[in-house]
Amino acid sequence: MLINCLSAVLIYMKTDLYKIAISLLSQYGEEAQTIAMLRAAEYAANLDTDQWLYWEEIIKVIETIDINKTLDG
């Protein structure tokens, strides 16, 4: 039961990360990664480790999407 709950939470978090990454890419295009980096840096400067790590994950998702776009096209 606990494992199922943890899996559901991880799936939700991953989906949320992808939604944010896609939103940034549609709004900012090639600058999406830069915007995410600025957001991560802002949280790091404020010593908000949880949000900093969250935005670092979003940066990784954006990189993955960019790599997939390059491979597709």
C-alpha cells in the first residue's frame, strides 16, 4: 500500500515537472532553460533547497525535451 502511494506521488511529480517544462518551452522557446536556471538560482540564493532542487529537475526535463527534439528533426 505504501509503495503504491509513493509510486503515485512520483508519477504526479514527474507529470508536474513535464507540464512546467512544456509550459516554459511554449512561452519562452529556446530561452526556457535559461528562465528555469534563473528561477533555480533565485531559490538557491534564498537557501530554499527544496524549490532549488525542484527547478533543477525541471532544467533536466527541458534538456531531455530539447535532446528528443534534436533527435526527431
